[in-house]
Amino acid sequence: MSRIGKAIDKNFISDYASVNNESLFESQTNNNLLNQVIVEHFLRQGMLEIAEQLTKEAKLDISEEKKRPFHELNSILDSLKSNNLKPALEWAIANRERLRQQNSSSNLEFNYIDFSSLSC
């Protein structure tokens, strides 16, 4: 670990010139961009209510189309936490072609057998 830390310290160039630029967020456009980045961060982290509140307070126009994947992702994650694989598998099946285009050897999708429908 110490070699990695030393290599990072040796190769990392600190540039703090833009950190103290007070005029950077004086324009409304830059403020809106910063708020949009923060909202997207909250959406990725599953903090949907915080993202919605910031969107309202900052009067941002973020479309439902842009928010939908984050809502879907968080719904799937909640299902996985309760040991329900079905939503994740349904997503993988629905996005089969896109997954194959990204990675021809994707093993994310696999067959789902509904054991509750089988009678013994």
C-alpha cells in the first residue's frame, strides 16, 4: 500500500489555481449547471427525495425521462436488498441487446425459473 501511495504522491500534480475563483458561480447558468450535477449525484446515490427537493428549490427543469433510469435502478436495488431477483432479471431481459452491444460476453442475463409455478 505504501508504494501505491508514494507513486500517487509523486505523480499527482496539484493545481489549485481554479479553486479560489469566486466569480465562477456568479452567473445563473453556472449555478444551474452546478445544481444539476448535484441533483444527478443524489439520484445516483438513491437520494431521490433530496434530488426532487433540490430540483424544486433551484427551479431546475430536469425531465422525467432523465430521472426514470435512476428511479428504476433504485427500485431494482431495493428489490435485491429484499432478496427479490425478479425485477433485476426482467431488466436484464428487456435490455438484452444493449448489454450484448456493450459486452459480447455479458453473463448478466441468465434464465429465471419461477419455482412457485412448479408443482411437485
